[in-house]
Amino acid sequence: MADVISFKQAKNQRKSRKKLCGHGFHKWKVWKDKQFDVKSGKLVTVYRCEGCDAQKVKTH
């Protein structure tokens, strides 16, 4: 059985995450769909913020 949360509570959590992202406090998570950069021919790690979907790329 899943945990039940109200819509208001979920909405407040998203708002607080976007507020934090606006001030530079992102919650980065590895995005595994793109692992190879074709133009440079290198392996890359793409990080995506869970709150605002911003991306940062680190080459190896």
C-alpha cells in the first residue's frame, strides 16, 4: 500500500525545491540516458537537478 499525501503538501514541496534552486542550491542526480558525447568523442556524466531540470556536464 502506498503512502497517501495531500496535493497541497506535494505542491509546497515542489515550491520549496524551486526556491532553493533559484538561489543555487540544486539537488543533482546522475542522468544515465546520455553517457557519450559524439562531437568530442568522450564519455560524459550528465547531472540533472530534480527540482528545476537544470543540467551540468562533466567530461572524463
